[in-house]
Amino acid sequence: MGHHCHVCKIEPEKPLRCSQCQKTIVACQKADWKKHKRSTCTKAPMLHKLDKMMKKMSGPGSVMNSIQRIEDAAWAERRRNPGPVSACDGCFRTFSGMPVDPNDQDAADMLEEELEDAGDPFKRCNECDWTICKDCDHIENQGIPFFDRPPGTCRCPTSNFGVNYCLTDPFYFHGDGRKQYTGDRHPNIAESRYNEDAFEQQERPCRNCGVIARCLKKEYLKDTGLAKAPEGSSRAIEA
């Protein structure tokens, strides 16, 4: 199945892609671009530059890659031997009633600054053991991957606290905190931010969960959702 222009609906002989978001087919050039840049292309050019820069900085043999390998090993050990979690993995604040580790500099600094604790644990992923407080689940507190890890996103690449990403609209903070999830998506059409034309015509098995459904077309899978998150989207990632 070919790609069609968003304006004239005709399949171009040589389809082009937007150089900014790398996802939407541009056939009518000026007419299509005028519509696209105002409504579809929401990812700022600076974020694309950051993505490229971080790929270079985190490549094999880099310092960042070595740090990531050490971090991954630590989390693998934590998954093998889960125990009581004393602090939120998103904001590092200590949970209520938990003793402060004298070797934890973050916790010591918070005590010194008399910051309030994180309350009770709000979510804990059964797969990766990422544990957060309620504040870290709020959609407005999600940061940009690489520089400000989304605290409400666990370390699982295809799901968040047990909820598959394929069931929701795409958002920039969906993924494992380092790489965005760009696999199949089949949210409820009536509740998604897309109209019916954005979905494939035929139902098929989702490559992530196996459910038979109409999936979003490929050109929409890398949408960022930066413009405005739809009402209730923060709840879509809850277990």
C-alpha cells in the first residue's frame, strides 16, 4: 500500500518526507507543507539535533555508553533480587517511613534542605522494578529523554508499568527513557487524537501484543505529542 498526499490524496511517483520530522509524506510541496507545519509537525528542530548529537555521544566505546552499561548491570541485579525501595526512582525523594541511607548523597541533601518526602510508593513495575511516587506520574513532570529522563516512564522498552504502549497514542516520553517506542499502535479510534484516516484500512495482528486491530499508519508512529497532550493521556500509561 502506497503513501498518499495529505492534501490531494493522490499517491506521488516520488514521495518525499519532511526534513524536520522525517515522517509525513509531502507531495504537493507548498500546499501540503503549509498544512503540515501548522498541524502535524510538532517536534522542534532542536530536538532532532539533540537526538543526532546524543547518538554520537552514546555510541560504542564512548564514556556515556560505558556508564549506561554499568547502570544496566545494576538494574539487572535489582530485577533479580527485588527488595524494599527506599526512594522514588523518578525524583530520588525518600518514601515515607523509610530510613535514609547515610551513603546516599541525594537523600542527605534533601534532609539538609528540609524537603518533604515522596509519600508512599505509587507505582512499581513488575518487569523492571522502576518505582515512583504519585508526583512523578503527572504528565507535566515528564522530561525529555537523554537530558531529563521521564520519571513516569519505567525502563521497559515496549510497555509502561505493565501497560503496552501499542494501546495508546504516541508521545515523546514513551520508551525506556533513552529510546522512544516507535512500534505498532492501535489506540481506540474514538478516544485517540487521530481521525480514522490515520489508521490502516485493514485489521492485522499488532507486532507488539498480537491483538488483531487497525493500527496507526507508519508515518504517524514517530509523532511526539509535544503540542498538547489530550485529556486523560496521563492515565493511559497507568497500570
